[in-house]
Amino acid sequence: MKAVRYIVFAIIGLIILAIAAVAVAVMVIDPNDYKPQIEKAAEDNTNLDLILEGDIGWSFIPLGLELNGVEATLEGERFVRLEQLVAQLDFWSLIAMSPRVNTFLLDGLDARLSVDKDGNGNWTRIMPEGEADKSQEPAEEQQSEQAQAEDTETGGGEPLNFNVENVEISNAQVHYNDAATGQSVTLEDFTLNASDITLGSSFPLDISFRVETNQPQLEVDGRLSALLAANEALNEFGISDLEAVFDMNGDPFGGKAVTAKLTGAIEANLENETASINGFTASLADLTLNTDLTVNGFGDQPQLDGTLSIDEFSLKSLLAALGQPAIETEDPEVFEAVGFSTNIGGPAGTVELSDLSITLDDTTFTGGGSYTLSNSAVALNLQGDAINADRYLPPTPEEGANAAASDGDASEETASTAQTSAEESDLLPLETLRTLLLDIDLGLGELIISNLTINEIKSSITAQNGVLKVDEFSGKLYDGSFGANVTLDARTDNPKWIIGSKVNNVQTLPLLTDLAEVDMLSGGANLSVDVKTTGNRISALRENANGEIGFNLAEGEFRKMNLTRMACQGIALANQESLSTSDWGTTTPFNDMKGTLKISGNTLNNTDLVAALAGMRLEGDGTVDLKQTNLDYELGLRIVGEIHRDEACRVTEYVKNAVVPVECRGNFSEDPAGLCSFDGSRFRDTLKDIAANAARAKVKEETDRAKEKAREKVQEKIDEQLGEEGNKIKDAVKGLFN
């Protein structure tokens, strides 16, 4: 027992001697005497010139070091300066093997970082050339050092009981300039305060700073306060009572001042790979995002569970607050109520949105969707109630607003047109499209677009391996219905398109009136479209198009066009008379107008146009040039019966079955109602037909008259020779001639 007692006394004595030695050293040794040696050591081992302007002090209890007025220059320019550094460690905590930092104070840090035109940072020149670089060490040495570091970190088995009483950083600034890009960033007025930092419990943290950049010109004043926590194993962290405010202004916000705020709590466990965000709110001007989210797994297959929402806000007010250009719309009251909310869940590796709700003014979309992380597959199912898209279009220019532009120099306009044509861009990003994996179903109860009203819209879109398909796009339109499907094969740089569509009994009069204010045609339209084309630009798609469009228009009428009058003009000319009727009306009813349009590039060819009119049959053929918006049709009105009460328009046997020519030519985008008129140049052929009919009728008339005279003479002779008995023979002869 005495031996043990002596050993204990010896250890205590050694500790006392060590404490006494340290105390004596602190009182006797003046570190300022060693300034020249310290400065020379820095110069010998680095490219820095170290200048110790202020005093160096140290203390025993607490054990600490204080530096004042320290500056390091690099190649004659300031690299870093420090007004004051105080680091104090509780001496007795070292004796107890539980180190506790009493104070760490850093004041007046000024660092200057720069990059030259070749992209080299000045910090890379601190060490002399030829100094070994860790990044250039053999892989074996790096691995060995890493293994040693890991052994050191994991050695001992027990977590370190580390405590810091107070940390304070004030008046810190960092200047960064990049000569290669012209970018400069300044961090200044950086302040950090933290106290009672103890692993395993929460401690307060306050940070404030100011950042300024020149590209773009931006200033940010930030303030952050929170309670931080970390466990002794340093694998579990938490942030609570977070309150961060950032006041920003500069070019991104049009010179306006904008405030962003963050609040909430965050926890993360690195060992279990879990994290949670609770009551988190992020706001920017009038935009506020809220979320509560749990994450299980930090790898490629995380599993999410929570909610996400954006409070209803005015997009126009938000853009104004952010200094962005206003969105000009036909209806100035739109974009005033925008909102979003959804639940987030799904199996590991998939983000599923359920109870998804998107609000746009008085329109609501509901549904759900998912995103698979492994293959970027997107699935979406959205159903909307009603939306008037015309309200969101740019406002219609006032009449005459562009008069000055239209009166400009013609050559200037031609050059502008040529330039616009030359700058035609691709429609679709093919590389992106080839990576898409989509399964989307969209529905809408009512859509108003271009003044058209479409109901019960359904669409189904899929994309895989560079092939995008619109398997269904259907709806109801003006007492009828339509359906379409499109296949786009984008696996090559010259994508292939296949387009099919069916239209059933869509009423053309209200359709054309609402769409283009054109009321020249009515009837129930039935269309069948089958088109193929290639290309990724509008011009190429039109030039490469081929296929056909079959159409049938039942029980309709031509409006602002009286084909009966045109036919009667021809008949009156044939009868060598003048029409007496003046009120012909402005419409021409017809039944079952049908034909086929053959598509060849920008040209539509039609050779089988037919329609049944009152007393006439419309026949014709022609072409439509879509590029020039030009129509060239030759029509014929075949007379098959009485067509009008005007005496000059009477249908004689000479006129019947003759064709009265009509031509429809011109730019259909300018004056559709004035395209068709009587074709006098082809009427000569009609007169020849009428003359031929008249000649045939004259021959028949003369033949019938000769037969009648011959019959009469024969009958007279029979009567004279046979008397009474001849009456029987007369009846037989009469039957013979009849």
C-alpha cells in the first residue's frame, strides 16, 4: 500500500511541477521577444511576408494566446490581415481530460483572394515552388495517411467531451476578384456569436453579414439566428428556432429591395440516414412556401413523406415586387390568385404527389403524379374544371397602333421578313425528348381558346426511347366531336410525324364565326385526316407533308354567295334574255358537299368536289396553296331541274344538263366572300353544249313532225279504201305509229 501511495504522491507532484513550470514560463517569457524569429520562419517556409505589428500576449489561467495587428503580404500585396485573435483554453479542463475552450475571439479579419487572367488563384502561390503538394503524393501515401487519420478518429472508442464557452467573430471581410471573368465578390461586416457550445445540448448561434457582387450587381444583407445541436458522436445534428432574413437589391430585382425569410427546424441523423424538416417556411416578397418533410435514406433510393404547399399569391404583384417586367394580358384581372398544395410520399426511389391541387384564378386542377429517381420517369394525372385561355393572351393591339410600322420602307420590311425566315428555329429539343419517359393524362371540362369553346377535353401522352405519342386528344366542339392522335419518332435528327384525326358533325358557322369572324359557310362538318411528314421546323413540316383529308358537309349553305344567281346569269344568256329578279338573297343552300384533299407539301389538290343544290349539282376541282394562302378552283353548276322562278332563268330542254362555270380564285386570308364569281371565259363551252342540245332538239322536232304527216296521209288513204271495215285496221295502224 505504501508503494501505491508513493506513486500517487509522485504523480500529483509532477502535475504540480508542470503547473508551476507553465506559470513561471508565462510570467517570465515575453513572446514579443520572438517576433523576428516568427516572421523569419514564415518567410523561410512560405512566400508570405509576415508582419507582427501589435503585441503578442498569453495567460496562464485561462491558458490562452492573444495576437494583435498581424498582417501577411504576398508579392507586395495584402493577402490577409488580422486586428486581434484571442484563444483561451481552460487549464483545469485539460487536467480533467475534458477540454473546454474559454474564449475564441477573431476581430478585423481582412482576406484578399484573387484569380489572374489564366485562372490561377493567389492562394496557390503561398508555398514556394517545388513544395510537395498533397494532391500530387502517391496514391499509396495518401491512402496510408487517410488510414492513419481514420484510426486516430476512431481510436479511443469514447466520444470527446468538447465544450466552448464563447466564440465571437466580428468585423470580418473577404474580397474576391477574378480577372478572367471580371467577377468580384465582397463579404463584409461578417459577425458570428455562439456561446455555451456543448456536444449533446443546444446552443444559440447568431450570424450577420453583407455580400456584394458586380456580375450581376447584387447586394445582400443577411441575419440568421438559431439553436444548434450536435451529439457527442458528431453524427446527429439539429437546427431549431431558425429565423433568417435576407434583404436583397440589385440587377436581378430591377433595382428594387426584396426580402427573403426562412423559419423552421431541421434534424439529420447521418448514421441512420434520416432527416426531417418541420414547420419550414420560405418566403420571397409575397411568395410563401411551406413544407413538413421526412427523408429516409440519403442514397439513390430515398423515401419521402410529408406535405408541400405554396400559399395563394398574386403573380403580377410578385413580379412587380421583384422588379421584373409585368405580364401583359388581355384580361388585367388574371394571375391574381395562384396556389399549389400536395402530399408527398411513395416507395423508396419514387416521389409521389397525391391530393395535388393547382389553383389559377377561378380554375382548379386536381390529381396526382410521380417521379422515379432511377430512370427520371414522370407520371401525371391532372383534371381541370374550366379555363378561358384567351384571358391570358397578350392584349390585342388597338386599331391603327401599328400604322407607323406598316408605312415603313418596303425594302426594310422585305429584309426583315427574310431575316425572320432565316432565323427560323427548331420546334423541339430532340436530345431532351429522347431522354423522356412520360405517362401523362390530362383532362379539362371546358377550354376557351381563340374564342372557341371546347368541352370534355381528354388527352393521353406517352414518351419512351425517343418516341412520343399523343394516343388521345378528344373533345366536344359546336354540337359535334373530334379526336386526334399523333406519333413523333425523334430517334433521328429528321423526326417523323404521323397525324390522324376524325371530326364528326361540327357546326362550321359558329366555329368559323368565333374563330375568325367568318360567316360564309354553315353545315355539319365531318373530316378524316391522315397525314405524314418529317422535320423539326414549321417550313420543313409543311414542305414534307403528304396524305389526304376527306370531308363531308351535310345540310349546309354558302353564305354571302348566291350560286343560283350565277347559274341564272348563264341560263339567261343562253335564252338570250335578261333577268328581271333583283332580290336574289345572299345564301345558297346545299346538301352533302364532299370531296378529298390530297396533300403534297404546301399544296392541297381536290379533284372530286360535289354537292347537291336546288335544281343544280356542284362539281369542281382545284388547288389550295397553304404557303401563299391562295385558292384556285374551277367549279361547275350542272343544271338538273328548275332552279328559279325568273322567266329568263327557265330551264328549257336546251339548257338542261348544261354546266354554268364558276371560278374561285384569290387569297383566302384577305376576302373569302369575294373569291367566287361567274366564269365568262369558260361559258363559251357551255354555249356550245346548249347549241348542240338545241340542234338535237330541232332534229328530233323535225323528225317527229315528218312522222306525224306520214301517219296522217296513210290514215286518209285507208279511210277512203276500206270504209267501215277500215276502222279496225286504222286502230291497228294508229298503234303501230304510236
